[in-house]
Amino acid sequence: MSGDQTVTSRSLYRDVSENHMPKDNRSRKPYQLLFAALVAGSLMFHAAILWESRHKIAAGYGDFIIFYTGAQIVNDGRAKELFNVDTQNAYQSKFDVPQLEWPLPFNHAPYELVLFLPLAYLPYPLAHLIWSGGSVILLVLMLRWSLPYVNAPHNLFIAAALAAWFPTMEALRLGQDSILSTVLLLAVFIFLKRKRNGWAGFFLALGLYKPQLVLPVAGALLVARYWRTMAVFATTGVLLAVISVAMVGLQGVFHLLSILRSMQNYSFIINPRNMPNIRGLSTVLLYENAGEWLAGSITIGVSVVLYALCLYAWRQKFDTGDRMFDLQFALVVVTTVLVSYHLYAHDLFPVSLSIILLYRYVSSGSRQNTSIAFFGLLLIMFLPVVPRFLIEVKLFGWGALPVLLLYMILAAEIFCRQRLAAVKQ
């Protein structure tokens, strides 16, 4: 890590205020107190939600049921029926939850279930508890691996903020795999920083059980001509595809495609109004007034523009040891979330990587406007109660707005630095 990346101030806030903000202490304390209060309030609110939901979680409410029953199907020697809707429904009907005309479907690549096969032999509440405990361990590992690249003195506060963030609570409450997906993306970042590009491709491919959170990153690496990374990514992806097809057979693949086509018909599975991405925001703003066709067209158009700008930022190979690479990686993660076709609150968790990387950037010296915009954005992102309310009224598509603002902050800083570098040359 280069010398200009080291945070020399005693505290993050002192560094930002001494280098970029007015030196009046009174202008600094209100922000510290307000942000600390938001983090504390969010942490308590989300802990209360988890505690209140404990009985429903143990009964089978939430998304963990799809992994648990999917693994049970495989353990029972019925892997070929994994994507058979009637089989999934039969296994889920054993739980004390309201039965639906369609199951909450397992629709990921079959190889992911390898992680859940041992858990499926345990009682459901214990299996969920172990999976959630594993997710917490992944959170700790994520902080342990990422904080050396942040080098900020308030590491404990960063950890508290990560735990307090709404997508973290949703991933733990639902028993989702979003934390695992984020750790895999972090592994990609770390191995690229260490110039071990083959391993970066391997870990990126492991996340293909949710291809919408992997393929945009792969596209950026391809544009940047990371040939070794892409070769390993493609090889590992093909191997995982072979394993998956061997598990379920060709008929199972057709059943999976049928599930993916049919999901759109069930609002308890697909509800764009609650998706914090471009699709969700377009649906909230336009669907009722302008119709599905216009909302869909704008979703595609805006997504293409955002991704094209991101690829433009990655158009040339660069030194991964430079701070510019951190910003570019943060940008591609945010872009991936925004342009993802299917995304719910827990899938926002990868954005935490971008927040941590930008946190480090502004704490080690950045333009004043960037620092002010970023810290203002943090206040919005850590508002307690609001995300839960928006989900309840089916308007969490508005959650895309702060993510879009984060995209704009990152893109503006990257293009400004690129322009300054071009002038110096």
C-alpha cells in the first residue's frame, strides 16, 4: 500500500475536517453525534426486529426454507426433482407457515446447495441458527479482510455501522446468502490488489449462483483486459455448470427455466416496487401512470447508460495498488446492484463494500465536495425505521435513490481524477 493511502489523522472525522472542512470544532460535533445516534438507533431497531421475528424464523418464515428444503430433496436422492414445483411444495408443506398456491422456489444454481446438505439433517431452527451464525462469522472475516485496506482509526465504529445497516439485518433475518456473495466479491477485490488474478476469477465464478451479482463485474474485468482472471472465471463457471447439470439432469434445467419464467406471475416472489434498483425505481415512478412498457423501457435505457459509463471507467488497465482502483471497484459493485434485474433489500449488502472503500478514500484525502456528499449520503442510508416502512407499503423501490447518489459520487470522483491525470501527462 502506497504512502499516500495511509490515514495519518487520529480520527476519521478530524482528518476530513482538518483537510477539507471548516476548522471550527462546532461544525464537526453535530455530525458526529447525529451519525452515531443513527447507527445506535438502527442497531437497536434491527435487533428488536430480529428478536420479535424469532418464532416466525424458527417456524419456517423467510428465505432459508428454500435452501433447507432444496438440500433435503438432494439428501433424499431426488436431486433430479429439485426444480419440480410439486416436489418443492411437498417439502415446504411440512412447515407451520401459510401454504401458497406456488412454493417459495429454490431457483439458484444447484451447486450452491453443497453448503446446506449437512444442515438439512438438523432440525430447521438449529439449521437456521447455524447458518446465521456462519453469516455473522463471514461478517467478522469481511471486516478483518477489508479494514487493512481502509486503515481507519475508527474500525469498531465501522463494524457497528455495518451491523446496523438494514440489508445486514434482512440477510440475517431471512437466512439469505447475500453476505456470502459479498465476501466472494471482497475476495475478488483482495486478490486483484495482490495481483493474484487467477484466484480473483475463481472466487468471482463461485458467486454465479446469483449471476446478476457477478456478470457485470466480469464484464468490467473483461473490458480492463484481465485475461487470466477471465480465463479462470470461465473455466470455473463451466465446471460449476457441469456439476449442476449432473445433479439435476437436463430435465431439471428445463424445470428451472420454467420456474424462472413463472415467477413473474406471483407477487409474493416478484414485486418490482420493492426492488431497490433501477427497475424498482422506474416501477414506483412510472408503472401506474405510464404503464409497464414505458417503465420497462426506461429501466433498460437507464441501466445501459449506467453500465456503459462504468465500463468506460474500466476501459484501461491500471495499477491495483492505486486508490483509483478502489474507487473503480466500488463503482462496479454499485452499478451491479443498480442494473440487477432481480434485487431485494438483502441484496443491497454488497454495496457495503463500496461504502467501506469510499469511506477510506474520503478519510485519506479527497475533494471537499466528495466528502460532504458522502457523509450526507451516509445519514440517509442509515435512517432507521424508514426502510422497513417502505417495504411494508411496497415502495422500497425508492431505496434505489441513495444507491444512485452513491454511483454519482463515485463516477464524478473517478472521472475527475482521470481528467486530472490526463492533464498532467
